[in-house]
Amino acid sequence: MRFNLIGPFEIVADDGRTYVPSTPKVCQALALLLTRPNEIVTADALIQELWGQKPPRSALTTLQTYIYHARRMFVSEELAPAGRMLLVTRAPGYVVQVDDDEVDIKVFERLVARGHAELQDGDPETAVVHLNQALGLWRGPVLSSIPSGDLLAGSIAHLDELRIRALELRIEGQGRLGRQRESIPELRLLVHAYPLNEWFHGQLISALHSAGRRAEALKAYQNLYRILDEELGLEPSPELQRLQQDVLNPEPDYRAMTAG
């Protein structure tokens, strides 16, 4: 079985069939439980997620009804093997009992952590493989098909930040493997998607410069300068200003000169 939260929420059975609870708030409650697999999520936390700071008087009873319908779905749709209890009551709340491998966000987090560790250990090739696997899990914005309250919004923000970190790590790994030129198309997309991320801009400028495309590198720097000025009234960081100077005044290649 697989629970997919990266993209539209869905439950995938062992036979490949896909299920989605028909009630949005049942999906929302399950999603919160799945962000904390095998941990007790209190009824109060679930009520806060579903109704915010002003829940109705019937909130606890209604929550119990949603949990009942979720349990019935697991049994009636034969999603869980016989004898396996996926959703159990544990005071003061509920627990979803699943393996981390069955929840895509947990697989994603583990793969990113592995990729990071492998980069630190000097193995960029394996790191890039695992980071590609992690990023391949993204089918769209996290939990894009269901509503989210304050608690799920926090989890979504965390995963979005971790995705940016995974992209940075993959680009770093590709750079260590001498694949800066191959990263240019992706970096152009990333500076458009994350216009205030100076690291992505710097990597694009560096990659263009390394590829001998100085005019494009300078244009990329000017684009960053304009964005920061218009949006924040700031200049690029000193590191990026030094990078611009490197592009403007490249060091001569003495080996090429002496070879002639």
C-alpha cells in the first residue's frame, strides 16, 4: 500500500487501484495523521486542523464520525491485509500504523537525507541518483487536492523548503561531476520559479560563465540585480558581486597562451 501526499492526495492499494475518500475533511484528517505516521495525533490537534480556532460544539463527535468513515474505507475497500489495523485509537487521539516506505513524504525525506550525506562523504554520483529519485516523487504541489489548515500548512511549507534543498543539492552534485553545462536549462527554470533565491541565480551565472557564454552570464546577473532592486530594494550579495567581476575580468588561461 502507498499513501501519496506529494501532489493530489491518494491511497494506492497493493493491486494498483487508487482510492480517495469522498469527504474532503476525511482526507484532511488522514493527511495530518500521515504526516506523523506511528505517532499519536491528539483529537485537539485534528480539531484545530479541521476547524481552526473556532470549532463547532459538535467538533469532537464529527471528528469521531470522520475517523469511523476512514476505518470503514480501509476495511470495505480491502485496502489493508486481513488482521492489519491501519487507524487505531490511542488516547488522547489516533495513530496511523504504517511503514515509512508506505508514505511518499517519508520516502522523500529519507532520500534527500541520503543524498546530502553522500555529498558530504565525497560520492556525488550516488548522491545525484538518490536526489533524482526523491525529486521524481513530486506529482505537483503537496496535498493539492484537499483543504489544509494551520497544521498541514506547516508540513507543506517544510516539504516545499526541503524540495528546494534537494534541488540545490542535486545541482551541487552535478557540478562536482563536471555537469554544469547540463544544469543550465534546469537553472533557467529555477530562477524563474524562485526569483529571490540568489543561490540559483549564482549557479546559473557560474554555469554560463564556465560554458564560455559570458554575455549571457552578465545578462543573468543584470536580471538578478533588477529583481532584487524592484522587489526588495537590495543589491546582490557580495559573493555574487565578486562573481560578476570574475565574469567581467576573467583570468587569462596561461596554459593556452604558452601552448601556442
